[in-house]
Amino acid sequence: MATLPPDDKPIYRLITGKDDANFCRRISEALASGYRLHGSPSCTFNGKDVIVAQAVLWPQADQT
């Protein structure tokens, strides 16, 4: 696995969005590229939609 994330992405990312299939795809893509979940997901309600957040961390982060 590469020491740094692909496409010049940061080693820590907080992915947020409406709780839908698109958000799940974004998390799945991050995991498939090598990121790992970091902590628990969080959610809130904005009066219309459930908004979710999930942090992901590049596994080599402590070595950079």
C-alpha cells in the first residue's frame, strides 16, 4: 500500500453528506482506496434530511 493517499488527498478526511446511497458510495470508495474508518459515525437532522459524518484515516498516517 502506498505511503500517501491517492490523488493528493489528505491523510485524514471527514466525509459528510445526506444519509443516502451516494454517501455510502463515498465511504465505500474511500475504504476501497485504502482508508480505514476512524471513530464512530455521527448524525444530525437538519429539519429535512439526516446528515451524517464519518472520519476516515489513511493507515500509514503515523509514518508520514
